[in-house]
Amino acid sequence: MSDIHKSLNFLEQIVEDDLANGYTKDQLRFRFPPEPNGYLHIGHCKAICISFGLGETYNAPVNLRFDDTNPAKEEQEYVDAIKEDVAWLGYQWDKECYSSDYFQKLYDWAIQLIKDGKAYVDSQTSEEIAEQKGTPTEPGVAGPYRDRSVAENLDLFTRMKEGEFEAGAHILRAKIDMADPNMLMRDPMMYRIMYKEHHRTGNDWCIYPMYDWTHGESDYIEQISHSLCSLEFKPHRKLYDWFLDQVYTGEDVRTKQREFARLNLSYTIMSKRKLLRLVEENIVSGWDDPRMPTISGLRRRGYTPAAIRKFIDTVGVAKRENVIDVSLLEFNIREDLNKTATRVMGVLDPVKLVITNYPEGQEEVLTAENNPEDPNAGEHQVPFSGELYIEREDFKEAAGNKFFRLTLGKEVRLKNAYIIKGESVVKDANGTITEIHCTYDPESRSGSGTEASKRHVKGTLHWVSIAHAVPAEIRLYDRLFNHEAPDGDKDKDFMEYINPNSLNVITGYLEPYLAEAKVGDRFQFQRMGYFNVDTDSTSEKLVFNRTVGLRDSWAKQKPKPQQNKAQQQKAQPQQKASALSQINKLGKKLANLPEEKRLATMETIQKLAVDLTEEEVIGFFNTAAKKVGTRMAGIESLYAFAKAHSKEISSIPGAEEFVQKAKEDSNELLSEAATKF
């Protein structure tokens, strides 16, 4: 028995049962068998992670075997790309194998099947063969060549191999049962004639074995203990076993095939054929286009192996097909990059900000934290001057009370810098704002420890000093399709659902720290999202890809369950008010509870806070004069809300100041609660 004590998925249970019934651990061997006819995609990641994951769990070898039996579609380019993808995901295979390695062995076995009367050469057309196969409810009928003699079959098959016949003139079929209810058992094809140069064997062969004949026998040759494949191959299992019966000696490991549900993602195409069409019709720039679901595309977009593996682990191993929301994949990359990506500032839609009372010609260097999630990530320097770029959407000439960014007559903080106040604007002839003029409080520099620096303002903006800004090409990628199931409508071409806004190329202005960024480096642009350096980037021209935004911008587009107006008015507001009122009620006495009960109550508040809106969370920030318990409830609510929605507190107006005040408070319970940020 294995020493595994965690909850087992059904494939692990199969292995455990086999170990309990005669298998030994040294007999365990798994494999990942891709066909090198295209690039691997996110769907293949599940098969990769399952097989290599079992190898890691049981300390068993895993083969990487290329199913290279169709030279018409296979290329060395795909072999190389697959190897790179598997290695990038963090897996190391034991043996690198090819089905073409076994062409002679497969041929010899086929000769033996002919001698045993279990295979024959059929000379009918493909249309005639298909007609004789019957239907799922009607048995097939024997063709005119089914009872050819062994001698004639051996002669024809040998001459097929020697290249004496045109492609399509003959095929080799297994002789099983034309009335079997499983149509795959009705004398399936084993070999066809094909005059194509193979990427490994050249022109040595002009007959090539079919998948069903090759796959199981290759597993057996390699002594694979468990051949794991997706559910569409379940009907093939009967044929897989029949072919094994013909060669199994009874003295070694007999491979067993077992099936799992493949990975299906919303807003995503998984068909290699359809992905190839996207490439050939120049909808995308290539197989590694960052909008493609290929592993190379995800890698170029900025996804990490850790995020993909965590996603596959979260999805789990199932026996039934289902569709996973692509937002779960996006959530996992946000979670991973939140922990690892350096925080920087970049302005993507700039408007000029002039600090009128900043000394002319003065510059200074400020300090920025690299990653608040990682205390060992360090800091970097950011130059500051009197003329900056800020995001155009971060300013409104006139704004309501719920606009917490810059407006005339109100104050905001510049990230890592000073508090500023909007004073006036300059407009062009069309009325477009070209400059925003403001004043700054020179005593309010972040981290200086002055009273002014501790002053509470509700908004924090990112910025870039114009004199030091580094221009860069920014590629804003989004989902390639605007429909949840782009290939789910039989009456429509999936190409009709191409998202016209899947790529928007702009020029952004970045802080100079990014000037030396290398291809593949990943960053969080404060308040904008996660970005990485593209392979097109050079020292003369930086190119960044948006990996994912800070939040799911598609969530609000999802259709909501039908509900009449009376139900909406009755249910939805009550649910939110209930969560908020419960938190307020729990917070009033929170500071006075015994430790065990206080910790339990804080956990309850965190669970309730997931359902709050951002405005409701912000409502806690103006609680300086309120009870300590209420402020603690605000801290717990902010923590749970930010985590549930993958938000940085810097993106929530007033959050950083609220937390900082809590950390500096004389009440130990409150300051301790704030240390989680």
C-alpha cells in the first residue's frame, strides 16, 4: 500500500487499488503522449499535470512519447515546442520516446496477426467500407475481401510496405466482429498507405499505423502501467484491450487504460484544427499569440507555471465533462502575481499635471516598495518632479461625492509622494483638458513621519515624472472571443464570435526603473493590472503585454438568473444590508471579547465581508472617532474584501491611510489586526 493519507481522486484510487492487489511501486510508470501536429494548449495542461503529478506522487517515472504516426500533419517544430512547454511547466520526463521508434515492432506484430487470421488487407474504397460498417443500431456486413487467404494477405501487405501500390489502394484491417455493438470493433483499420516524408524516419516507410493500433502497443512496449486519457477515448478501451490481448505475454505489466474528463474553458477554443485556422487566417499573429490558449501563448502573455498548475489542481480530476469558467484561470494568475510581481507605476492614458508651487527645476528621488506581499522584495527609487503624467480618468473637473480621485478643490495623495490639491485646468480649442494645475503640501511626503504625511485623504493616484518617463508600446490583450461557448452553436461559425477588442495597442509612459526590464519580467502596474515584457521588446523599444487586469471586467457582463422586480427589491438589498449590519453589530463588542471568541468573531466578519460592495467597505474608513471594535471590524472587512476580489488596497480609495492609522493606534488589538496588510 502507498503511504498517501490525503483525500484521493479517482485515478489515485485506481492506482492505490492496483498496489493493494499485486502491483509493486517499481512497476508504476506513466506517460504523456502528444501528437506533434500543433502546439499544446491549456487543455493539454490537465493531461500533463495528471500524468506527471501521479509520477511525483508515487515517485514513478513518466515518459514523454510523441504519437508521430501521421507525417502529413507532424513536424519537428511541434516536437520542439512540446518539449519546451512540458519543461516550462516544471516537469522532467524519464524517457523521450516516439511511436516511430516502434514501427518495425508494430509491423512484425501485424504480420503475426495476419498469420493468425486476425488481420486482412481490404481493397475497397473508403466510401464502400463506411457503408458496410452499419450504424450504432444496425450491424455491419462483411466486405468481399474479409476472407482472403493468409498467403494473399501477407503478399499484399508486404507489397504495400515495399511501395508497389498507390495511396488508398489497400488498407490493413483487424478482423474482429462486424456485428459488435461498439462500432470501433467492426474490423478497424490498422495501416494505410501514405507517401509522405516522416520527420524522423524520412522515407523508410510508406505505410503508417493507425492510432488505435499504435497507442496501446506503444504503452505496452514501454511498460506503462496506467494509460490515462480523456473521456472521448472511453469507447476505444475495448479495442485497446483487444489489441493488447494479441501481444500480451502474461509475464510482464499489462497496461490499463482509464479515462478522465478533459478540460473545457469558457470563452476558449480547444480544437487544434480551429486554432490552426486562427493562425492561417491571421486572426492571431501565430501559435504563441498572447490571446491563444496555447501554453506558448499563455507564457508569452505572462502566465506562470505555478498559476497554471494551481489552476489545474483547483479544477481537479473528474469523470464527467463540464465547462470551467476562464475567470478561475485568471484568478489564479492574479493570486500568483500578487505575491511575486514588483509594483511599478505606468500611465497608459496620460494627461499632464503641473504642480505650480513645486520649485522650478527641482527633482527628488522617492522610495517605492517593490511588493507589500513580500517583505524580502526590497525597494526601488522613483524620480519626482513638478510636471507629471497621471491617468486621464483620474481627474474630473467637477465630480460628485463618490469620486475619490482628483478634482478641483479637493485633495488626493500621489503614490509614494505628496498630497496635492486640484486648482485649475488648461484646455485646447476643442475643450479637451491638456493640463491640470495643482498645488502640493511639501510637508506631506509619504513615510516622512510628519503630521502632514499622516493626514487622511480618500484617494491615491499613480503617476510618472514627465522628464524621466520611459515610453513603451503597451499591448492591452483581452479574451479572444466574446461568447462563452464560441464553438457551441452548430449553426454559426466560431469565427463570428471573435472579440474585435481583443487587442488594443497604445503608447504608455513608465517610471525609469523599467528601462532595463528583460523579456519575460513581470510587474504590477499600480491600479492598472499585471504586465510582462514581450518577446518583441528591445533595448530601443520596450513592449509590454497586459497579462490580466486587477479585477474581472467580464463578471458584470454575465447574464444573471431571471428574477422579477419584486424579488430583486426584496432579496438583493436585504442581503447586502444584512451583511453590513451584522458586521457593525459584531464589531461593537469585538475589542472586549475573550481572545478565543474574538478570533472566531473576526473570522465571521471576514466571511460576511466578501458580500460587501467597495463603497460599504470604504464606509468603515472614516471611523477614527468610533469604537476600537468597529475599526477592527473595518480592518477585517477590508482584508477579506481585497482578498476575495484580488484587489490591492492601493486601488481602494482611502484604504492605505485607514490601515496606516490603525497600525499607529495606541490600542494594541487594533494595531495588531492591521499588521496583516
